[in-house]
Amino acid sequence: MTRPLDDVLRRTAAATAAYQVPERTIELAASALLGVPDGPRLRLEVRALRDAALLVAEAHRRDCAESVCTTCEAIRYNLAVALATVRSETHPGLDERPG
């Protein structure tokens, strides 16, 4: 059985290959995180992923004219996660609400 992180790594590597992301771009992103302690690094990673989700959403919104679009569905999920992380950062008490 594969670990969840192994699956995420496999899927992410496959997606970067499909989109022909240059290895140099990945190296630059990784080097920005080198030596950063865990807490601050996690915050940087979350912000970077949130910013990436927003960039994709903004670009796709300009280009999409479909009434039903699986990309729009995926973007909605990403934006829900992005907004939830912003809310938890700006309103820490939200983490204490009952399930």
C-alpha cells in the first residue's frame, strides 16, 4: 500500500511533466525554502499554493465560456480550501468551533 504522500508526489510529478514545467523552475522554488524553519516554511508553502490557486482561477475565468466545466469545479474546490486557510489565519478562533 502506498502512503498518501507518495501518491501526491507521483501525481504532482506527472502533472509537472504534462505541463512541461522546467526543472530549473522547481529548483528555484525549492531553494527559496531551504534553511527556513518548519513553522515559517509551512506558512510560505501555504501562501504559495494559495497564490497559485488564485492565479489559475483568474486566468481560467477570463478564458472559460462553458456552462459545465470540470476545471471550474476543480478551481471551486481549490478556492474553498484557499479561503478556509485565509480565514483560519485571520480568525484563529474558527479552529476551535465544534465539528
